[in-house]
Amino acid sequence: MTRKLVCIVCGRKFPQGQGVVISIEGKEYTFHSKSCAIKFLRRVIDEAQELGIKRIMDSVEKEFIEELKRREELRKKVI
């Protein structure tokens, strides 16, 4: 029998294997949908701005941009 999880944003119950689960340092945050996960993460980012999260976000953005550039280079046709 599948385990039931509870969304921490809206309280909806859903079976394990569905929804969104974010694990950070051994703690699981469960959301029944991506919209609940985004709502939670937006609030986390808003509150974390005081702690200097911009530096971290810039670093992660740079990593994603570099990955996109690498994938673009692989897609180019060599004639």
C-alpha cells in the first residue's frame, strides 16, 4: 500500500510517487503540485533575501547559462 503524503502549503493528501518532494539536509518538504512548491519557494526566497541569497542565485544562474551554452555548442552542425 502506498504511503500518503500531505502538502505543507494546502494540506491536500496525495500518494507517494506523485507531487513534488524537496529534500534538504535530510528533511523532506512535500507539495501536492508544482504550484504549491512554487508558492513555498517564492516565500523562502523573499525571506532569504535578507541573508544574502542573491549571491547564491547569481552563482546558480551562471551554472545554468554555462550548461545551456555547452548544449548549444553540441547541437551546432559542423560542415
